[in-house]
Amino acid sequence: MQTNYKAEKRKVKALLLPNSATENSIEDVVNQWTNFIWKQGGGLPVPFVTLNEKDRMVIPPFLLERIVSVDEQKGVIYYTVVNPGLFTYQVHSHLGKVTFRKITDNDDDDDMIEMIWEVEIRPLSNFESFVQFFTSGIIATLARNFKCHLEEPGAMVSVKPPRGGGGDGAKTFGEIPKSSWLGGVLRAHMMDDRSTLEQTISLFQPWTWGRCTDDEGEGEEWSRGFLQE
């Protein structure tokens, strides 16, 4: 009997603009998710091909993903991996669900939007730990990128020499979107106050690159079970 997991629940909040009927409404955020995450790749450094409005293929490993349904009124998106397997995504089956709902911040009574990203998978034998680790990393990165995309649209991170290589007036070599994986890595590096030795060691731990502290109410949770309708 295979084990089912309800994977990573990560909450991402975005402030709604006051007195606005369209900006950052549930429908607007759903559309932004489909455009930024699905059609633009969500800032991941992975090539993909859009086949049609619902299907896309990640190359490599020729992983075919499909949007099953989008309910803009309810703020719910379902998607799946069509061709899971040993050489694509090491699970028997996969179903993802992204839910958006309005909440109120009790501190200042501002309306916000909460995103809950859930995945139900059945890992192949001996791949349970790897699949959990891989899935958590991907969803955490996409969630961070999407949050940045909503809260700081168009924000960029400057590419500069290593700290100490030119001081505050160091030449900028270019800019990277902050809502991308590389932008998150560069931003985290600029805010990193660890010693040179600790930073050097982290170069050989790529799973830590671009990681940031969750805000209150955010995080992830793995549990056994099925997605709720």
C-alpha cells in the first residue's frame, strides 16, 4: 500500500490596495499566479516550453505539467504532473492545489490575501525523502518569488563584486529581478552577516541559497492524507 502525503502548506500574504475593486482582488491574484508562476516560470532557473494554455513541459527532464482547473471566483487552482516516473518526477501520482482567500490583519484591520499551496503525492519506493526535499525546495522558492512579485512588482537586485571589492561605490554589472531564484540568492547574500568561512561553506550547500525567514503565519507542513475538496 502506497503512502499519500499532503505536502508543503505555505502561506503567502499580500496587502490589498484600499478602495480598489480590482487591484489584488482574488480574481486578480489568481490571474497573476497563472501568468507569473505558470506562463513565466515563477523565477526558477529552469527552461520550459508552453504547449498551450494549460500544458507546459520542463526541459529537462521533459516533465509535463497541466492545469486541471482554475476557479477565479473561489480562488482555487488545481494542477498535476502528467508523466511522473523514475526519470521525471519520482512519484506514482501528483496533485497540486493553490488556494487564495481574503483575511483581515487584526493589528491594523487591513485586508490581505492568504495563499495556501498544497501538494498530494505518492512517492516511488525509496524516493520518499528525496521527493519531499525536492518538492519543499521548489514550492518554497516559488512561494517566495510570487510573494515578492506581488509586494514589490518590478523590484531588481544589483549585481556587484563581492563585498569588500570596491566598497559602497562599487560598479554595478547589471540587475536581476528580485522575484527570481537568483535575485533571492543575491538579496540573501547582501543581507548575510556571517563570517567569510561560513559563507564559503554555504557555497557547497546550494539548498540553503536564497532561503529567508518566514513571516508570522507562514511556513510548511508535511502530513499523511489527501487534499480536501
